[in-house]
Amino acid sequence: MIGIGAVYVFAGLVFAVIALLSAGDSGNPKRWANTAFWGLFALSFLAGDYLGDFGNGLLVLAMVLIAGTVGLGIGKNQTTTVQQRGTSARLYRNKLFIPALTIPVVTLIGSFTFKHIALFNPAQITLVSLSIGVIVALLLARVLLKQPIPAAFQEGRKLLDLLGWASLLPQMLAALGAVFALAGVGQAIGGLAAQAIPGGSRFAAVAAYTIGMAAFTAIMGNAFAAFPVMTAGIGLPLIIAKFGGDAAVMTAIGMLSGFCGTLMTPMAANFNIVPAALLGLHDRYAVIKAQLPTAFLLLAANTVLMYALVFR
Amino acid sequence: MSLLPLLGVLVVVLGFAARLNPLLLVMAGAIVSGLASGLDFAGVISAFGKAFNDNRYVSVTWLVLPVIGALERAGLQERARDMIARIRGASVFSILCLYLLMRQSAAAIGLNSLGGQATMMRPLIAPMAEAAGEARLGALPEKLREDIRAQAAAAENVGWFFGEDVFVAIGSILLIKGFLEQNGISVEPLQLAVWSIPTAVLAFVIHATRLYVFDRRLVRASRTAPEGNRA
């Protein structure tokens, strides 16, 4: 069956190619750091299940030390000039959008249909569909737009070099969340939050829950990690048990208050830090700054909404 | 209950504030919290290694980058710009507000994959927003163009986050249902989705208003920008 294992092999091979291309790039002053970094990334995808927990720990430690102390360089690869791109854009016109939209469309169709096909493992079908979308789009770019496959990998390397350390951050933060959970960080924060609330007022309980969700989400980078802790610490005992609030209203708006926290934090790296790198912004917090006013206004609105609706 | 594991959180928060290398401080935060909770050093490294390996799927999204790169090599960004530059009256506000609406509506009916910072924002929507700004206001200085791109990325996030919970079968709705069931409370996913609608509407109104204000500020800033900064 085609499942996540096949996706990891595919990803490992792609990163291995990126490592090899980095090794051959004499224009990058840190080419060996890049080679080692992407090589270890490839190793993780190809052999992570055989390295053991401690082996994987050493692998990620090595990647962190390479990217954090030596630093990753930006490669020099041959690419098209702005003029060539303009000419090509006028030649291919809207054909350019076809491969671009192939990835989301194949991912979408695959997510709904592949699970009915025995060839595919229904678990994590989205990532399988995404990988198939990538392959189809690469072939379409070859056929429709005459883009050589090796050039695609060179361009992919250019974008990964642009991301640099940010490429590893989302996975690092996911792992940090797991270690925090193991260390009892959630219980410690939930306990503190529960102690900090005066039992008296309904509004205080609602505000503590919505703001607590946002703040804890900002710390963990993930509303899913904050939700069980804050709901067990504040939501269930106060808003529901003590004041008789409605569970559906409380949890729906509570989760969305957590999402306000996601907009505020560098811990949600794939939403907030990676785009800043992808879009070439000089301030790594520029996306967060663009979101902060919306996040605070919506958090206030959620608090009022919950107070108005939860005790109907 | 021990508060010592919170030291790791403190390391991470202070590190981000000081703009240290995020990879180093995430590792340091994990080590501090792990040691504070009683693990030994090898235990922390093993725990982190296991979690890192279990979360490899997070990095699978980078597989789209060779495709995006190949299409950009063929002129995708330029085509996106050309299209918008030809529409009279297009503005940063109209492009990003329309995208916000489409992203949020698509997410609300479960079409979550129609978007993304790498697949939609960088090659298509951000260049379109920049082109709309420059078509109306003339060449803009780099700082303002970066501001436009940051606003584009923000519209993607706001649209997605506050659209997806209106769909009944999304992960967060199922997480809520499962958690409440463990605590002896039964709710229907549809109830949760319905109670997500007021926030979804407010999110759109608030963010669209902010995009409008941003556009007005852009118009003013482009008038006062020194000529020398113009490309």
C-alpha cells in the first residue's frame, strides 16, 4: 500500500538531491554546511525509523548546531533572468497557472477519493495526495512549459536556501511541543491559570478562558495543545459546572480564541515565520506585526461573543 | 505539581524576543524543560529525537518548492503581475479582500488545500497585490512592497484560521468533540460549526477593514515617499 512511508522515501530522495546540488555549488561560501544540513534531512526521512530515538536526537542536534552556529549559506544557481521570465510569461500566458493549480486540486481530489482505492493507505492520505500532486505538476511543467526536471531541483534548492533555518523550525517546534507535554509544562500552566482566577464573576471566568486560550496557544504555538489544558483548567469547572454555560458555544469560541493566539506568535512558525522568509521580508516578525491588531480585536470580540451567548 | 518545567518556556520566549537563532533556542528550551522535569541529558535527546522523527510529516510540505521554483523560472510571478496590472481599478485592498473572502469561504466548505503560503501566496497572490499597488500608485519603495507582502501573508492566515472551523469535519472540531466526550458531555459537530460562524463573520469584517485602512495608508505613504527611493 502507498502510505506515509512512500512519501518519506520520496522526500528523502528530494532532499538528497538538494544536498548533492549544494555540494556542487562552489559559489556558496558555506556549501559544505548546506550539504551536511540537507544530507542529514535526507537521512532523517530515509532512515529515521532505523536510527533509534537517541540516534534521531543526535541527528537533529547536529542539524541545529550546523544551522545555528556555522550557519547556512545561499547558493548561486543558474536561473532565468527577469527579462527571460517576462518573455516566458508572455509566451505561456495562462498555461503557467495549470501546473500551479495542479497541486491543490490533486491534493483536494486525492483527499476525498484515494481512501476508497485499495492501493492507498487511508491514514495521512492528504500528504500522499500532495506528493502525487507534486509529481504530476512537475511533469506538467516539463510538458507544457518545457521546464527541465533538473532545473526544478535547482530552483527548489534556491527556495530552500532562502528559507534556511526556517525550513526546520516547524518540525522542531512540533517536537518541542511533545517534549513540553512530557515535562508537564501544560499541567503547570493550567494549574497556574486555575489558581489565578477569582471564582466570583461570570465575565472574569469567560475572559480568563478566552485570553488564557490565546496566551497559552501563543506559548505552545498550537491551539490544539492549549485547548485540553485550558478547557479542563477553567472552562469545565467554572463556565460550565459553576455558571451553567453551554459547552458547544464555549468550546467553539474557545478554540477560535486560541487561533487568535496563533496569529501572534513566532512559535507558530509555519504560519508566521516561514512566510516572512518565503516572501523575502527583512523583518522576520513582519507577518506577525501585520496580524497583531486583527488578533487582539478578534480576541476581544470573542470574549464579548462568548459572554453574550454562552449563558443564554 | 512542579513549576520548574516552565523554565524551558522562559528560555524560548526570551530567546525569541532577543532574536536569537530559533533552532538553538528551541533545542535549549527542550533541554531545560526536560532536565527540570527529571530526565537526564541522554533522556532529553532521545525524547526530542523521537518527537522529531514522529513529526517528519510537518516538513513534507517543502516538496512543493521544486514545482513552485520551476514555475517561477518560467515566469509565473510575472504572469500573475501582468494579469492584475491590466485590470483597471484593482487595488491592494480589492485583491487581498477578495482573496480573504475566497480563502475563508473555501475553508468553510472543507476545501482547505486551496491556499498556502508556498503554493498560492509567494508565486501568485503576493505578486498580484504588489502589482495592483504599483499599477495604481507607481513604483513603490522596497519597504512598502514588503509591507504589502506581509499583509498578503496575513490575509492567508486569517482567512484559513477563521474559515476552517465552520466546516464540520475539520480536525479542531473533532478534537473538541472528542475532548468533551471524554468529560461526559455530548455535542454534535454541527453545533460547534454553527457557533463558529459569528467569529468567522467578525474576523472577515475586522480584517477587511484593516486591509482598507492599510490601503489608504499606502496611498498616503506613496505620495510622501522620496523620489530617490522609487525604482
